[in-house]
Amino acid sequence: MFRLRLMTAASLGLLIAACSDADVVGQEQDQFRAKAPPAAPAPAVAAAPAPAPPSANPAAKAIDAAAFAEAPATPLAGRDLLIRAQVLLDRARFAPGVIDGQAGENVRQAIAAFEAAKGLPVDGKLDAEVYAALTAEDGAPAMQDYVITEADVAGPFVEKIPTDMEEMAKLERLAFTSPAEALAEKFHMDEKLLRALNPGADFAKPGTTILVARPGAAELPAKVARIEVDKAEKELRAYDAAGVLLAVYPATVGSSDMPAPSGEWEVATVAPNPTYTYDPSRLNFGKAKAKLTIAAGPNNPVGGTWIDLTKDTYGIHGTPEPSKVGKVDSHGCVRLTNWDAARLAKAVEKGTKVVFVGTEGAKA
């Protein structure tokens, strides 16, 4: 079982009570400051839906009945097997990143963490033994029907998220670009997979029934006492006060040009819905000449959550592009999916220990 050496801490209420609109609560290494806006809506990272009857959708039945095979008979069978495995890993809190039905480094890491925790040989491969352990622990359906609500389509939405910081700063909120994007994030899914499972669906129409994953709960089962950020493995591990592993999340952790810190730090506070300040005097990228404030929202450069660390200018935060977590560099901070960052933020408090280990670009 893993031993976590770092801890994140901060309650959502603490930030609101302690900080005014102008107070700085976080800042990534060289380009931004995150702060809590006066009255921003909460990010669309919802709790896992209540249990529902198994879906009668043929695609759901195929996924829920997917049996392990070393060489699946068809690409679709291989996709269904991976979807079910990813959902079960997500629910077991060995997060695979976005649920997309595709193999990759995040899935390998999640399986390796699961194997280590269960005392299985660790190779990060989905084999018969791993799949049997996953399905034995959780026999609930991986998929579910979901009826789109008025709230799901109410927005606000933006037509497009610009890549230029100056254009980004003109938006009132870095919102989702569509109900489909919001729904995909709500159920920890890749938007392409959501659309593939629901051909012809109108995601903007309340009352529409769609097929979605049944992901893990929005809250961890206990408070996080220690967090370990593994820079080599690109992974964050959270433990309770007794050293029990609570969750493993894929992470983007720094880069060779802008490395994450080393050593042991603490959580200072948490900012839900952080704004982002682009400061050209502190960065080495971008074209803007003047300091800019980017509005809050799930597509904000730091996503929907900022966990501020006692290491000045560093934090753990969400992302506007969950499919890229663990696959691209960051500017020194620790980037998680919005839903994983939100789950972690609810379980930490001021003083939670956070330990950075390993070296970027090298396996531990």
C-alpha cells in the first residue's frame, strides 16, 4: 500500500470568510493569481447520481456485460471492456482521468495503483486477475440512463474559449461551451465518447434521455491528512490520518523548464471558482503586454478549484482540458481534472501536508 507524505488542507468556507474580492489566495509559479470572485456560480462538478435501475440501452448492456479477453473480438468489444474498467477504477478512487474507452498512461497508472493497493503483481496491465478483482469489488452497472434537466442546459455557455489571453479576459465567465461539454464533465467522460454513445441526441433539450457513465462519489470517505505528489509518475496520492490510501489521481506536474517544487509543504487555503491573473512580468509565454484578469469558470486556465500551498506561487488545481491531464506540461503547479480537484478540495484543510517526490521526466 502506498504511503502518502503530503497533505492538502482547506475548507471552502474558510476561503470565503477569510478573503475579500481583492485578496490573493493563490498564484501559479510565474503567470497568475487565483482569487475567489464575490458571487460566482459553483462549477458544474456534480455528485455521483443516485443509484438507478440498469439501463435497457443495448450499448449499456454490452458495456456492463463486457468480459475480459486478452484480444477482444472487435474494436467495439475492446472499447466496452475499457469503459467498464475505467468506470470501476473511478468508483474505486483509482482515477483513470477521463472515461474514454481508450488505453493510455493514465489507465496504466490507475491499474498499477490498484494492483499495489490490492497486493497484486504490479505491471499496470489490465489482465484477467485485475479485471476479476475490480468486478468482484463492484458489481453495480457501469452505465446509466440520465434525463437531461433544465439546469443542465441553463448555462451560461460561451461559444468558444479563445487561446489568446487578451481575448479570454474579455469574457464574463470561462463557462462550458455547450451542454454536451458540461454533461461530459459531470459524468467524468470524454465528450467524444458521450456523443458516440448517444448518436443523434439533442444535449440541449431538457427531457432527453442519454446514456452516461456512473462515476464515483463527489466526496472522499474520510479527511485527507497527507498528499504525495509523484513528479516522475505524474500522480497524486491522498491518505487519511491512519495512512490508509484514499485516492489516486493522474496529474500534470511541472515541466523541465518550470519544475514543481520539492520537499514538504502544506495547504494554505482553497479557492473554489478561482479567477486567474496573467502577469507578463512573471511569465515566459504568451503575447499580452499588460496584466490581465481571467474570469472564473470550469474553462478558466486553473479550472474550477485552486488549492493554495504554503510554497509561494504554487498550488493544486483543475483544468479546462481534462483529456490532457498527465499528458502535457504545466507551469510548475499540480493539475488534476476538475472533478478530481473538487473531490480533493472537499477533503483537505489548512495545514494538510503535501510532499513532492521524484523528478519530472524520470520514473521513480
